[in-house]
Amino acid sequence: MKRVFLSALLLALGLVASVGHASAGPLTWGVDGPDARRTDLKAVFEVMRARGLTQYRVGANLARDTDPYEVQMYRDMIALAKTYGITLKPILATPFAWGDRTDGGKYPAGDWNALYQQAYSRTYTFVINFKDQINDWEMGNEINLLALDSGGKKLYGHGWTAEEFDMPVMNDWVAILKGMSDAIDKINREHGTHLRRVLNTTSTMFGFLDFMASKGVGFDVISYHYYEVLNQNPNRAWGGSRQSYNLFKKLATYGKPVVFNEVNCAEIYKPAYENEAGKPLTEACYKSLHATLSFIANQVDADIESVLIYELFDEPKKAPPENRFGLMYDLKTPKVPLYMLSRFAGKELAPHEAEELTKRGM
């Protein structure tokens, strides 16, 4: 009888554990960063491996000026990443991202069909080279932010519905994203692969996903970007034109895997941000980021697969605030958030690193 009771108890505990996290498996952790032409990826991947980070989100710019080197650069990056146990997460961009509707005159009409052909052709030609090495392909980055209201403002706090995105600029982007989506779908059908199409949104702009889906843009994974200040809770997220809402429950309604592939604190955006440990805004940023990562790691609603921090190291040549998002000042000088992310990724910290977290209550 005791054995039967024990078996039942263990089964019950197992069921409880199985619903403790909605994800199909443990979270994976990573960072955003530049490609091999802009940084020493060997040094980047060494830092990542030491810190338990296994995903690297990086641009794949498909245009005439990148044609001479982009494919070979990606082959080299994939080979190097593999030696460090790192997976590349490319963000596809075609000439329209820089305002070129004709792809250098290849599609002179510059109309909807030209945009579609630009995206379809360039995506198919590039992605097929890596169909057996790279599984996830992100179609553009923060395209939803190009939608403006009648006053010329981005749709922060709005954008809940597909109808809000029915405007000329978004219909142009339908052509691009549908071209990308259809090209990847064709590769899957031709080769029996299971490449996944990733589509991104931010803030309250879930209507962007709905609008693109209504126009035939297929996507398999939702990418979400999250930057927040201290004392905000994604379980009661700011809804703008609507009441507060549970971000994780909202993402779960799509029935698709989710990747949080740009995450950081929002204090960095403030003009007075110091980017120096011990200073008020910087310390608030550290606490805010820690809270965000804890919320994501402990949520039980959405199928969140991975969390990536934007970005690995500062880029001082950029203007503020884009120059100070790094987990490190440079590849030899870590900031406190790198220790934090390492711990979330399951890596043991050096005593002095652990102390930096302990004294902050992390």
C-alpha cells in the first residue's frame, strides 16, 4: 500500500513539475551582436562559451554591396560558432530596408510585386545555402515601429488590432515579409526541411502580427523585444489605450513558440544614464534587468524558448543611447549584468562576481 501511495505521490509531483513552465524545454540564453566584418567573433564566442551563452543574433544583410562576401562570411561564422557550441540567429534584411524599391534596378517598377520579388529571390538564394545549418530565420527587425499614427507618432500603447496597421507603408512590408516567408516555405517543401520563420513585434503592437497573418505572411515563431524600467511587471504590463494585461498570457494566445531576442533595461534610454556601477540610474537598470529575467524564467503561460540580451558589448562610436547597451564595456571588461546573465545560464561565477550580485540582493 505504501508503494502504491508513493507511486501516486511521485506521479502527482511529476504532473505539477510538468506544468511549472510552459516551455518545451529549459530556456537557452544568448546575446545580440555584430557580424564578423565588425568584430572578432572568435573573441566573442570565447566569452559566450565561458558564460554559458549559446545563441548569437546577428544581421544578414542581403543587398548588392554585400553579395561579394555575405555567403562566405556566414559559412565562416557558422563553422566558428559550431566549435564553440553556439547557434546563429540571423535577421534577414533586403534592399527595401534601406529604401531601395527596385533592388538596384533589377525590378524597375518598384511596385508591390517588385518588393515581393526582391525579398523572395534574395531570401531563397541566401537561405538555401544554409538549410542544413541554420533552422530559424527572422524576417526583418521591429518593422512594426515603422507604422505611424495620424500625428506621425509610433503606435506605443496602441497597435492592438490588425486594422491599425492597414496603411501604405505596412502593405509595402507585407510584400517583403510575404516574399521572405514564401521563399523559406518553398525551401521546406522542396527539401523536406523544417526551417522556422520568425516574426517580431514590440510593446502593445500585437496587431502587427495579426495584420501580417491576415495578408498571408506565414510565421512559426514570435520574436518579442522587451525593455522595461524598475518596478514594472510583465504580468501586469502597461496596456496604453487598454487596461494592463499579462504579457505572457497574451503571447500564449498565438499558440506559437516565443523568443525574447532583445531584452534589456529601459533606464539606458534616459539621457542622464551613467553607465557606471554604483550610480543611481545604472543600479536601477541592473535591478530592472534582473527582475525582467526572473519574470521570464519563472512564467508558466507562454512557450518561451530563449532569452537574448541586447547586446554583448558597448559600441562607443554610436550616439547615445545606442552606445551603452552592452553587457560589457569591451570584450575584456564585463559589467555586472554579464555576471547576472551567466548565473541565469547556469554558469558558476568567480567569488568576486558572485559578491557583486549578492550585495545587490540578486
